[in-house]
Amino acid sequence: MTKEIKLLILLVTDDCNLRCRYCYARGGEKKEYMSWETAGKAVDYVAARSRSFKIQFSGGEPLLNFPLVKRVIEYVKMRWGSATFQLQTNGTLIDRAVAQELKNLRVRPGVSLDGPLDLNDHLRPFVGGEGSTSAVMRGLQFLAAEGIRVGLTTVLTAESARTLSQLVDWAAYAGNVYGISLDLFRPLGRGVKTDLSVPDLNLLESQVRAALRRADQLVRLGGPRVRFRELERLRYQITQGVVREEYCYATTGQCMAAVPDGGIYPCASLILPHFYLGNINDQDFSLAEAVAGKEWIGRKAEMMTGCRDCPDRLFCGGGCLARSYAYTGRVDKPYKGDCKLKKTFLDWVRQDEGVC
């Protein structure tokens, strides 16, 4: 029996007002915008095969195609009524009106921010080269004024890892940031030809631990709790006895990412020829048929080289498919950075929970 589709990612444009140095999507190098016809077909395809699902709007910068985002949400609520909505944005285009609309639409925003002002400006500049951090801060303030809480997504490079504790401070100060999600740098897209690199594994562990200590310290000082998404997930797994045989919906065939021309891929991080699954505008498109036999479908940790003998494999699911492919050229071999990050969080949770 075909599994229900749980996640639809609509890359509503590949245009962007930033030129992030590591962007796997090469945001802004193309100027294509998804049409309503394509978006509507993707929504109808997923909704007909799901009882409930999430739509994530991405890009490029999705707010450059905000009219389409709004139309999709209004259509789903009117016809299907069974979806939740998330928007991943660089935050620079959020003003009072946009913040109010996001609140009315009940969209959960995720905002990309890599560290303090100088570093974030360096990694995530506008097209003209000027820094974007001040604009991001304004956007977050407009969201805060509407009572909208956000999650930060932070790409961990060797540079940004060193400032992770400072980012925790800023997130606590902002007031409406409920947590941080760490995304290890992937050498894809613009990240292929750059001097950026993933953190040394020992540096990665020490800086993540320092950030976790700082988050705890701020709570003891009376500040808000800044959470780390992966830490919270592992805490839930340990306390509830939940296993994770597969890493994500891309490896179970329950996710489809649609690009502006209707091309379908298993994940927004794998918009690559090797992972092309067809086009939603083709009358005979079938996700189930497209993923059948693909080497990444059914990819379980216990089957993977370097994972099958790991005692923690059922907390992990084998790590990120995109990073495995980017670093090893294979989908059945984990990236060591994923392992280090997971084990660092896992050790922290076990210490907190008194689990051996």
C-alpha cells in the first residue's frame, strides 16, 4: 500500500534578493516564478493522497511570490482544509503588513540567521553586497509585534559554529524566537565553489555544547528557554521510547518538492538531475511509480554502511540524505558530521534524563 504524502514543498520562485555564499538552491541566479496552475496541480495531487499534510513554502525567497503563497493557502482552506503551512524566509521582506498577513493566514515562519551581525552580513549579503542582518532584525520585530513566534534556521559552517553561543544570546533577547534548528553546511549549489567549510568535528561538538550550556544558563538567570529542535526530538524519543528507522519523508516517499516549472524531487535540498522524479504538469505523473526502485527509498539506518553497528542508529535514521550525497556521493553512507552532531545532542539528553 502506498504511504500517504505528508509534506509538499513548493519552491514558489528561485529568485532571491540575497546572494548567500553557500546557497544550495543558487537563489537569485534564475528568475522563474511558479504559476498558480502548477501550484494548484501539486496541491491537488498531494491532498488527494493524504488525510493531512504540511505545505512548506520555500525558494529562493518565497515572499517574492507572496501572492501565490496567499492563493495556495486560501485554496487549501476552502477546498481541502487539512493542511498546515510553514514558510522559510530570509526575513528581509517582512514589514508590518506582511507580518499581519502571515498571522491572519496562520503560517508558521522560519527565518534564516547564521550568527551575529558581522558574520551574518558576510555569509548572507544582499545582491549588491551590503549586509542583510539589520533587515532581518526589523522583520523579526514586526513578527514579534503581531505575537508571531519563529524558529531560526542556522547553517553551521566553520565560521558560524564559533558564534553559536552568541546566537543563543540574541535569540533569547529577541523574545519571539522559540528555538534554533542547525543545518550543517552542504557543498551543493553555490556551496560547491566557496571557501566555506563544515566545522571540524571536535569544534562542532565543543561549540554545540557551549551553546547548550549558555541556553541553560540564560534560563537560570530568568530568561526564556531557547530550544534546539534536534535536542527536543531526541528527548521525546528517549522519554517515549520512539525509534527512528528512517531519517525523513524523502526516504519514505512521503515528500515531494516542486520547483517553479513543476519538476518534482524528493527534497528541496536535492534539486539535482540524479533525483528528478518527473513533472507535476504531466498528466500521467505518479510519485509512487517515480520513486519505486530508487536507491534512497526505504533507506534505513540498519542497512547503511557505518550505521548498522551503531548502538544509536534507531535515534538517527541514518542522517540527512542530501548531506550523505554531497559528501560521499552515495545515499547509503552517512556523513560523519551528522553523526557527531547527533551524538553530541544525544549525550546531552542522556545526561539531563539520567539515561545511560
